[in-house]
Amino acid sequence: MIICFKCSKIILAAIVVLLIISAIIAVSKHICLEDTAKAVSTVFENQTTSDKAQVYLFMDRIQEQSDEFYAPYYTISPTVAYYFTSVKEVREDGANLYITFSMLPYIGPHDTIGKDEITFLINHSGEITPAGLRHLRNYPLPDNLANIARGPLPPITNY
């Protein structure tokens, strides 16, 4: 009887330790996501006025491309907000311009689901076409949103 009592104390202690470790991991992941969102938001705030104007002008197109990309993975479309979107690069290739945006799409109350970069081509006549979307990172959904996932998370695009 004494041995069983000691074993149950050890098992209880092990369960408590596992619960504490799980809670610490969950909190650290949440803090990391908040830090990432704050960093991107700060990047937007620190952009030049012309970069902010580009984000504003491309928001509908960015949202459309994000919707198209995430459609196979989630039952609802993620939101792409201007304050989580920034101009990464603008480059020229002959008569064409390429503009790349970094973004953190989210679902629900700002639950970030990924980190993406989207590039648009602007030709000499002003026609804008999508030139690619790179999915750089996945963030897991919180338990209360797990039912909107259609399957595995999107594959990561390597550099």
C-alpha cells in the first residue's frame, strides 16, 4: 500500500510537470506570434509614404491572391490587413516593374496563419498581373478554430 501511494505521488508530479511544460510552450508560441505581428506592424508604420500608398493601392489584389492560395486549406478566407503588409522590394527588369509585399494573413481575432510574400508584375502600359506567392511560414490554428482547416497546412516555399 505504501509503494502504491508513493507511485501515485510520482505519477501526479509527472503529470503536473507535463502540464506546466505544455502551458509554457503554448504561451511562448502565442508571444512569438504577437511579436511577429508587432514587428510587421511596426515595419508598416516606419515605411515611406510612397510604400504605404503602394500597400493601399494593391490591397484588393493582395487579398484576392491570398484567398486563392488559402482556399484549399481553410473553409474561410484569411484577412490581409494593410497594417500587417509591407513593401519588401521594388525592382525593374527592362520595361517591367516587380513589387513584392510581405504579409501576415490571419483568421478570426488576429490569429496569424502564415507569413507570405506576393509579387506583382507591372508592365509598361500599367497592366498588373500576379507574378507569384511564396508561403514562408505556417502558424497553427488555435483549438477554437481547428474546425475550419480542410487538411494539412500549406507547404512552405524554400528560398
